[in-house]
Amino acid sequence: MTDAARILDLIRRSGFRTGPDWEAAHEIAQAHEGERPFDAAHALLHRIEGDAANAAYWDRRAGTDFGDPDPETEYVRLAAVLKT
């Protein structure tokens, strides 16, 4: 499984809440810092965490803003980017 597929799987399995799957996804995002799709994933992870300022930082780094009040909607947008 690629890191892109793994991070998507972990975010989905987390139920869009912090916990062990969130932590594992965050580690993958950190390992790929500077890669725009993973920086976008990093933004979603911090949005799930409730850290809007940190999420905005990662959105700026990624050049994206998938921010949505519903993390599942943002997840769908992110999945499209990571699968390309």
C-alpha cells in the first residue's frame, strides 16, 4: 500500500477523530512534509484535531484550501488529489 493510500485509509478509519489512527496518519504526513498532497492531508488532520490555525498553515503550504465544516467532504476532496 502506498503512503497516499495508507494515509487515506487511516483518516477514514479514525472516524475523523484523534486517536491511534489519527496519530499514524499524522506521522505519514510529517514524513512527507513539503509534498503538496501530504501537506493538504496534514491540514485536514489538524482541522480534525480542532487546530484551525495549524490547518490553515498547512493549507498555505499545500496551496490548497479544502476546509469544510464537514471533514468527510474535505476527505473526498483530498482523496481526489492523493489519487492523482
